[in-house]
Amino acid sequence: MRIEDKYFRTLSREELWQRYCGFLDLSADRFAEIQQTLLMEEIELVADSVLGKKIMKGKRPKTVDEFRSIVPLTSHDDYEPYLSNQEDDALAVKPAFWSHSSGTSGHFKWVPNSRDVLDNAVRYYLACCLYLSVVHDQSHVPIINELSESLGFILF
């Protein structure tokens, strides 16, 4: 059982709202403050990694403004040599697995994935299998019917 699962069994509606939707009640200033704190936590996490040192030019910014002044905008090309070689050691956290894009840009782009991504993918896959195992045909899956109509093609 994931830690989040216990909250749905133990918290009141008000507590669940606060935990998962409380951000909707925040002022814009408070929301920005929280986002800055989260960004600084991520910066701290990656600062000692090979990629972090490269992108931050060996510096360890103490504020978001300092980070912005040190770090240029980057693109996939800045990370590509590390990602295409699947260099776990260049990353702040060792990935649980690697996947790649569809290659529509002309070549595959490798993507490191965390354990959370794997856990969620398995959970959603199993939920879909269970859901689809009890339907007889497409007419018993209204969500898929609506999606098919909105996208203009048939999924099943």
C-alpha cells in the first residue's frame, strides 16, 4: 500500500481537500513562495550530479534569482550526450529504468524514469486491465466512446 492510500481511508473530507486541493485556496504570493521552495529543493538535489554541475557551471545557487542568473535556458541537446548513453552516474538519482520517445523527430530520445513512474504505470495498467475485463464491447466503455468521438477515431 502506498502512503497516499491511507489518507483516503483515514482523513476527513476537509483534510483530504487540504492535502490534495488546498493549493486552490492559496494566494498567488504564497503559491509562488511554495514553488520557489520546491525549485530550491530540486536544485539542491541535482547540484552534486554531473549534469547539475555542468548546467550550473559548478556553482550552487542559494536563491531562485541566483539560479536564473547562472543557468541559461537549456534544450534536450544539452542533456543528449548523457541521456543517449544512458549514463546513470550523470544524474542526481539513479533511474529505475530507461524508456525512449517514439522517434518522430528522426531519432529516439532516451528518458530516465523514477520508481514512482514505474509504480504508477503498473497501477494504471492493472486498473485498465481489470476495467476492460468486465466489459463486453465498446458500448460498455462510455469514457472510451466519448474520447473516440472527441478525437475523431475509434480506439477499439
